[in-house]
Amino acid sequence: MANPSLPDDAVALRRPQGIKPSADAWRVSNCALSRLLAAHRRHLAPAVASARRIRRALAPLIAAMASLNRQTCRFCPEPCCIANTVWFDFRDLLCFHLLEYRLPAQQAATEPGEACPFLGGRGCRLPWHRRPWMCVKYICPTQLARLNRAGRPDPAALDGRIAAIENQRVQVETDVLVGIKPKNRTTPSSALAWPL
Ligand code: SF4
């Protein structure tokens, strides 16, 4: 459902699954989002603080996931960066904008069976903190089996970290919506089932 608090261009970011925006649409939509956030910047301090909390919470999670990937990915017969379709979602982009990260040049989504555009010869070319959240948190069946067998990194601790960041991502969206429409908006608008 369209979010009445966002301008048309930004709403256009929320696209049905499987449809990849053109480079132009991606750029235009991100510009619209950037303008919107800039116009309300003075009301967005809580959102920026929430995004910074996510950045801090990501550090130990990334360390654990990177270690897991080093143990498994190079032996994988079916790399998830080819087999799966992933995308930057709205909350990813909110965090990138609020933290003033360099934005991805394009959406990550591909057709099934096509390699992600960010996949290079030695794995993902994006730094961990600028990858789609769905990539960062993904634990494949091989990794899960390894985790359960070895107990390292601690699966319960990983779960807890991921759940905490999920909650903080909801908080970022809530803070943005409150910041751009203080009187009318108090809860997140969407379940974000659509990729950008
Ligand atoms: S963004 Fe990086 S980790 Fe995610 S699918 Fe693409 S190459 Fe893989």
C-alpha cells in the first residue's frame, strides 16, 4: 500500500517483487528520498540516532557472519549471490541516507539465476555495512548445520543480534515517519514486503 507521507517519487521505490527499477528510476527515487529527508532534517535526530545504533550493533554481527562466510562460501556449489534474488529495501536506504553513506549505484535485484550485480570474483564487492540487510543476516543451510555442530559463533547470540537489529530497523522507519509528519504518523506504515 502506498504511504501517504512519502512523495510520489519515493513511493515509486516500493516496487512489486521481481521488477527491477531502471538506473534512472533508481536515481530519481533516491534523489526524492534524499530531498525529503533533507527538508525534515531538524526533526530527524531520533532517526539518525537509531541508524547509528544499528551501525554499532552491526559490527559484532558482521564479524561473526564474515567468519562464517570464510568457512563455507568458497566451497559452495550454489552461491546464494547467484541463486537468490536480493534487494535493498526501504529501511536499508533510510539508514544509508541518514548515515550519509555512499548509495548503491543500482538496485541489487536480479532475475532468478542471474548473478547479483555486486558479485565479484572474490565475493561481494560491497563493504558489509553497505550490503542489503537481507544479505548480512542470511544464514544458509550449510552454515546453519555448521553452527549447530560447532556452536561457534554462538547461534543463540547470532539470533539475538539479528532480532535486535530487525527491531532497530523498524524504529528507524518509525522515527522517520514521525519526523516528516509529526502530527499524523506514529507507527511504521508498511510490512515492506516489496523490494525497492
Ligand atoms: S549484495 Fe553482495 S552479498 Fe548480497 S547478493 Fe549481491 S553480491 Fe551477494
